[in-house]
Amino acid sequence: MNQVEITKLMEESSIDAVNYIREEYDLELDFSLESINQIDKVLLWSVAKLKDQAKKDEFIFVICNMLGAYVGETFRKHIGGEWLYDETDPQAPTVLLSFSSHTFAFPGICYQKLVNDINTSVKKYFELAISNVTQ
């Protein structure tokens, strides 16, 4: 996937996240820095939905990529950066946001919270990412 394709995909996915959260939870996301607080809430609410999902793996993939795209696009709008599609492991390609010699796994941190540790904070990861590039 080339740069234009991954950027377009992540931009579209971030809009999908806005629409999904509006429809599913009646919350408005506006790409503000403060809106990242809502992502942690949505991921917690999504944990409950995992029990009801027949296609659990597909749900996890979609929700983590959508929400990760939203977090990354918020970062891009306020700080900058570009999306990277890392195919180093062809079995598990990774999407990262790159800025100022740093890379951030926004979809990955959403996955971490949803699947591995509900105490993970997307907001703290986001804030740390900003502080790492603005010092």
C-alpha cells in the first residue's frame, strides 16, 4: 500500500469512527484534542460488545483501526505526521503514524486496551506522543 492509499484509508476510517460513535453512542467527535477522552470510553463500551459478537476478530480489527485512525488523524491535524504501512511482517502488517523521527501505533494502542488491558489509556498514550515530539 503506497503513501497516498494509506493516508486516504486512514482519513476515511477516521470519518467512519465519527459516524459510528455518533450512531452507536450519540457522541460527537470533532478532532479536538479533548475528544480523545471519548475514545477510551468507547473502547470500554466495546469490551461489553465483544461478548455478543459472532465475528469477534473482525469487530476487533475494525473498531481498533477506526478508532486508531481517528486518534492519528487528530494528531495529524494538530501536530502533523504521515501514515506508514509497515509490511515487515507480511502476516501482521502494521499501520503507524510517523512524525519527527518517532512512530506511534494508534490502532495498536486501541487494540491493547480492547483486548489485553482495559486499564491502558489511549489518552495518556496520545499525550505522551505529543510530548515526545514537542519538547
